[in-house]
Amino acid sequence: MDTSNGLKAKWKEGIPTFGPFVQLNAPGICEILGHAGFDFCIIDMEHGVIGVETAENMVRAANAAGITPIIRVAFNRSELLHQALGYGASGVHIPHISTAEEAQKAVWGSKFYPVGERGVCPFVRAARYSADKAVFYRKANEEILVILAIEGTEGINNLGEILKVHGVDAVFVGPYDLSQSLGIPGQVNHPKVLDKVREIASLTKQAGVALGMFVEEPGVAKEWVKQGVLYCCLDVDAAILLKASMNYINQLQETKSMAAATTETR
């Protein structure tokens, strides 16, 4: 299985990438996002209702549509990382990382020897069911993305040590968690938050690690990119669908009102 995805190269060149979280358990969603032109999609097995078989088919659909499939696992557990990567996902987005030890555990569960301790099985989809046995382990270590979600004040305070862990490709910092760690909960556009993001972006760049952030609007995404965000997690599939549907209905409201007025004058 060719897991080459281009995200690593783009991040090294400072090129931002964009993709939403996918919580609806439908492979077609990943295809649509790929055809729309997103760089990646995050198949959400932490908050979504996506099962094992559906997740594998969602990875297949993403591959077919040319979009990089990343799986957000529910917990930082080696068996979940092994399983997600066995489907052929290009990377894992791992929640609730607070310490360097937890970061190391995530890398160990995602990489083969000598970098980590990922379970060895050459008969999974990621290895083309054993057709790629000769190069599978080396290519997986080179290409798999390990993305750590820093979701609390402890993780933010320990970020310097977390960034020293070899094998981390990106850290994802929630802006709301960041604002709370600075004593201004919810004020994500406060100068203190923006200054901290710039500081984190500088640290991650020095460490050769991309910075990720969750945003809900394209306009806001542009502002975070200016602060150094390269892994821009733009909204959630269900919210995108809801907003698009509401936009359609709002545009049709005038037509509905005109039709009602015409009916009343008859």
C-alpha cells in the first residue's frame, strides 16, 4: 500500500494543508471531500459513530479520491494505533497527550523497530495483504504521520519536552484549551492567545514539527495560518453539511414567501 501522502513535504516547506474531521459513518463523505480538493480528512473514531469495518472502507474511499486519510483514535493505546494503521491510514491523530512519556508511547505504538514497537503483521491492507512485505516496515516508518493532540494546560506546559520526542510529525493544539491555559477561557482571538500561538509555532518549527489547530470558518483559518499553523483542521463534516443546507434553505426562503403571497392573492 502506497502511504505516500505529501503532507510531510508540504509542512517542511511551510505550506499549509486543510481538512475536516469526519464523524458521519459514510465512506462517500471522504470521497466527496477528496473531490472538493481538501488535503486530508480525519476519520474520527473518538467522537464519531464509526466502526472498524466502516473506518477501513473510509480509508479506501479517501485513497480512491486522492485525499490523505488520518484516523483519530479514541485513546492512546497501541492496539488502536496498530489497528488504524493496518487499515492503510496515512497517519494517526492521538488525543489527550499531556507529557513526553505519553508522546513516546504514541510513537512506539505507531512505528516499527527501531523507532517503535508497533505490532508486526504483513497481511493487513496497509501492506497490500503481504504483497509489500519486503519494504512495508521501512516505508511505514518513513511515511506514517504521528499527530499528537495537546488538549489541556498540562500538555501545553509540557510542550517543550513533548517536542523533543523523536517521531512526532505534528502537534494539534485546541485554541479553546489554549485560551483556558492562559486564564482567558474562550477568548481565542485575545492577543495573549495569538502571542502564545506564535511562540508555539516557533518552537514546533525549530523542532521540525508542524503545528495544528481546529477552526470552524475559512476566514479564521487564514488568520491561524498567518500565525504558523500548517495542519489546519477545518470544521466537521456534519457541521459543513448543516451550514450548506441552511444556506440553501435561506436562499429559498424568499421563493417560498413569494409563492405563499401569490397563493393568497388568488
